[in-house]
Amino acid sequence: MSRFLIVDIGAGTMDVLYYEDGSDLHFKAVVKSPVRYVSERVEKSRGDLLLTGCEMGGGKLAGVLRERARRSLVCVTRSAALTLSHDLEKVSSWGIRLVTDEEAAEMAAGAKAEHIVLGDVRREHLERITEDFGVPFEFDYVGVCAQDHGTPPAGVSHLDYRHNVFREALEGNPFPHALVYEANGVPPTFNRLNSIALAEASLPAARCFVMDSGMAAITGAVMDTEARKCGTLLVLDVATSHTVGAALVGGELAGFFEYHTSDITAEKMDVLLHGLAEGTLEHSRVLREGGHGAYVRKAVGLRNVERIVATGPRRALVEKSRLDISFGAPLGDNMMTGTLGVLESIRRRENMPSLIGL
């Protein structure tokens, strides 16, 4: 029997799944995302601030700290500042002071500023959640998914770069689970995922994995009870910050797109899904329209699509669609799409039986 702890770190929520194979026992929780927790802590604090730690999901934190820097001293180590922007000169231009680790240690020892440690994975928080599940805080596998744009070479769009990394991986193995990495094998370009992998080392687990949240959502959405009956389908994960859509044939990824959820309407979604299915959706066009990009390997034909399934906390956005879109619930829970995707991806990588019948 193997025990899995799986975490999906989004902009709005952090979704946690505990699963035991053999018994099929599972417990789940949806809690406030790490970036929301940190942003609210900053807003409630008074006086000067010191931020250390590593890159985590940024969300609203950059805006909160820019506002705070107008009236208080805000000091951030370079490793933590990557949360706000990979352009550290830009961070400095906001009135935020960059400090060395040595300077930060002196400030923390002097207790003259409130000290906040940035990071997506907090052992003590996960331990409390697991204890509430009533299971031991000890695992055979831990998996965490989050979105990471990657760190592109100078002069290269981070969106183009991210999709080039994805395309290279998927052309050789056209399944979303191709983008799950063991903690010691994360490409160096994914700084946030590497930060998560380092934090996983503090957890009591034999093996640790990380994965892009978009690819995890695609894998999880396919495992919806109705979706898994279909050979050709479109899946959507409409999350708080980003939306991912994908076309699949027999589990193989035919193409996908990414957009900011705030920029999508039901009408826009219909256009994107039509272009994805027909193979006419262009990466460059999506970028020009403010999206994150698209990758189309092959056209599946909209008339051949057996089902369109939507998951994610903001999937109500598609209710006015002209297409026949059904709401999915992998593992019986719309919010477990990403965690189930990571769980299934790890199992496929490890040649374990699929959970498709769960």
C-alpha cells in the first residue's frame, strides 16, 4: 500500500488530497492559497517589513507590497524578490529595497521589522491539515503542482519560452503527464517549481514530484466520470487566475491553450475551443490577444468531439456558451481536478495501475 499527499497551489486556493492505494481511501481539503495568506498578512501588519525565502506564486502580492512601500520600509532578499518579478530593477523601482541574506539576517535578529518568509510549501500547515484528516504525516509519495512561467534567456518572451519548453517535452511524449518531474530532475528554468522541490525535502516522504498546474488540470479533467468514457474530447479548467483548454484523442494531447481567466468571456471561449478543435488556433494570435499561448499538434474536428467538460472554481463563466459544455467533477469534486491529475501522472510515471476507474 502506498500513501500519497498531493497539493495543487493556485492563486485562490490550495487543494490537498490524501490517497491510499489498495484501500482507495482518500481525504481532501480546500484552503486559502499561500499567496492570499501572505498578502493578507502584509495588509494586516504595521510598520516595516522584511521578506525572505524563495520564489512563490505572486498573485496580488506585488501590488500589496508596492502600496506598502509608499509608507513603510519594505526589504526583500533577492531570492524572495523573484516572487514579484524576475526583473529586479523593476522591483527596486517600486521603492522596495533589495537586501543581501546577511543584511536580512541582521534585520531579523534585531526584530525591527515584521519578518515574513515566502514559499509555497509550509510543512507546519500541511502537517495540521493531514492531522485533521486523521492520518500519519508520513508518505510514500508527495506531489505538488503550480504554475511556473520559467526563466527565459534575455530578449525572449517568457510566454514563448514556456510554450517552447512544453512543446519539446510533448512532441516526444504527447501526454500531459510528460510534464511531471521528480524533485531532483526539474529543469533549471522552472525556478518556482525548483523552490517547491527544495521545500518538499522537508516533508516526510520517500519520493517527491512537482508538475505544472495546467498539465495537471488537463490530466485530472480527463478522469471525470463522463469524460473518461470518451475517445475524443475537449476539457477546460477555468481557475481563479488562468484558464487551460485542451483537446485529447485516446488520452493523447492534440493541443491546448492558456489564457488569463479575467480576459475570457463565454463568446471568447467558444472561439478558442472551435479553433483548438479545428487546428486553426495560432500561438502568436493568442499572445497578441493577451493570452498565454497555444500549441496545436493536430486537428480533431469539432464534429468529432464527444464531450466538452469544464472544471475549475470559475467554470460558471461557460454557462452562456453556445457549445454543449458539461460540468465535470473528477473524484466527485470539481476542486480536486489538479490534485487528481498529479496523482495520476505520478502513477503513470511509476508504472502503477491507472486510477481511471476510481
